[in-house]
Amino acid sequence: MAVINENYLKLPGSYLFAEIAKRVTKFKDDNPSANIIRLGIGDVTKPLPEAVIKGLHAAVDEMADAKTFRGYGPEQGYAFLIEKIIKTDYETLGVKLDVDEVFVSDGSKSDVGNIQEIFGVNNKVAITDPVYPVYLDTNVMAGRSGQIIGGKFAGVTYLTCNAENNFTPALPAEKVDIIYLCYPNNPTGTTLSEEELKKWVDYAKANGAIILYDAAYEAYIQEPGVPHSIYEIEGAKDVAIEFRTFSKNAGFTGTRCAFTVVPKSVMAFTADGSQYPLNKLWNRRQTTKFNGVPYIIQKGAEAVYTPEGQQQIKDLINYYMANAKTIREGLKTIGLDVFGGVNAPYIWLKTPQGYDSWSFFDKLLTDAHIVGTPGAGFGPAGEGYFRLTAFGSQESTQEAIERIKIKLSL
């Protein structure tokens, strides 16, 4: 008799964005003439940069010629892309990496979900609250969560981030083994200073913990002094794995390319207390379960690192950050408490008095035909907050803010 992994039964009834899509579909069916503006899911709307398109076309032509055709590639990624990643994204920050410490993949969501496979099931996991759901859900699936008690999984350490503590998580009171950090943060759009991030590196070193650092939005950092990589912090290469993606800076959400950095100096322990490099485990996992990102896609990603590509992704980021400013400043004019939107494409706001996050979702959808994301979907501490994204067109973003100002009585 086949039995299921009952840890899946501990998960909420549906993935957050699946529930949003369900509600929006119903509203659209009931109101077919409604012009819905979607500022909910963090999907980009501008086309791929011209340099990337040229890179993709050239690679397609190579695949049409027997002399340049390529079949299976290295599961870890082609050296031509990895070398550009190291030179442009890390050496400019003073960070040195070896080619075999960077693993190209089909997305950071995949990697942050899969990375937990190389850790034992008895590790104590800490997550910020609110949190990107994949960090929590994949650990629930693996059996690290325990049961839900009072809206929280008993086996997980929640690090509350809210306006009261300036969205800065405190070090856990109890010892933890795996720490998920995402900065610039999704969903709050906030950042950590070098000083605050150093506290986490020091904690990890003192407690034999590993930091899983999601830097998917680092390209959106506008202010000086905000770390772009955890490896800018002294000692981080001994305790941290970093995730990055081409999805948000270069529009690869539908093209799928990302990378994960696993320094060879990052160690975890066997049951007898022996150290073992996580780089080897991740390499074994990837070579077993992953066939690599297609050559054509990696050539498109390589084009991001040309002078033209760098300017074009900068233009993309500036476009979306202009939207972020429009949303942030517009919401402030009607008296809402607004956070983020300065170093990230996400705006995190307190729901008006009398609304929880889902009722505010329904009001925005019903009255203004705008889709956002309820904060409660990101964890208990997200209740009373709401997320909007800057990834729409500038025209629709401006229209959305005007609708909120005019049609909602806040």
C-alpha cells in the first residue's frame, strides 16, 4: 500500500498566490468588464533587454549548426557564464570566488526550496516573519516544522519583523541551525545594514549555524552602505549560502535562470561531529536531480554582463523603481503608513483601521479593481499589512494610485 508524505497535509489549503488567482478569477468572471490592475505577484512586465535577445538569437543559430550544436551541458552551469558572474557581481564587491562555488540553476525559488534537502531533518529552522512562503513550506514538506499551534509551526523559530522593531529581526533566544534571510526583503521591501548583518554572521559562527541568504533583489538597492551580498561581511563565506536570480533584474521570470553560491569553506556536521563541505553535497544533489539550464538561456544570461546589457538592466531597474516611488509617495498622501519601495520593488503598507489584510484585499479588488497581496499570506506577523509591487507599467501604476485616492474612502 502506497502511503503519502503526511507533512504535506500540514500545509495551508493552497499556495498564497494560487488563492489570490482563484479570487481574482471569480471576480473577473462576475465582472467581465472590470479593468483589473495587477500589483500583486512579483512578476516583471517589461520585455527582455535587447542585449539578451541578441544573445538568445545567436545561441539559437549555434544550435542549428552541427559544428556548434550542444547537447547536455554541465549541471553546474557553463564556465563562460559563471566567470562573468564572479567578475561582475562579486569581484567588484571585493569578494573572491572559485568557478566551482557558483551553480547556475533555473530559478532562486527552486534553489531556496531544494537546498533544504542537503540538511538533516532534525535541524532547527529560523525564518523571519513575515516571510517568502517557499522557505517555510519546503521545510514543512520535509518534516522539520512540527504541528501548527496558535497559527505557528511549533518546530520553527519565528523572527518577528514589524514597524515596531523597524523590520529588523532580533537574534533568536533559542539555538537554531538554519537561518533564512532575504534582503532586500520580500515582502517588506526593507534592508539590513552591514552592522545588523554582521550580527547574524557572528551568531552563525558561534552556533555552528548556516545562513541561507536570498539576495534576489540586490540589484534594486539604491542607497549607499546597504550590502549587495552577504559575502561583503567578514566571515560570511564560512557560514552562508547565497541565492541570486536574473528574474527581477533582467526580466527572466519566464526565461528561468539564476545561480546559487556555495563556498567550499561552508561546513555542516555529520552525526559524529565531523565537518563536511556543503559545496560537495549541493553538487551531488544537482548532478543527480538537475540536468542544467539550457545553453541558449545561459547565453542570454551571459549577455546581461556586456556593457550594453549592464546599461539595459539598469534602465529596467530604474523604470520599476520609478513605479515604486509613485506607489510609495501616492499612498503616503492619503495617510497610509508605508515601508519599502526605496531599495526594493516592493511596498509594504499598514492596512487602514478596520481592515485585516484579506478584507483589504477584497476592498481593493472590488472597489478599485486592483490586485495586491495580503500580508497574512506571508506569516502571522504579516497580518495587518499589505504588499504592492512595482512591476507593472508606469501607466497602470499611476492609474492604480489614482483609483486608490479617488475610489476608496480610507
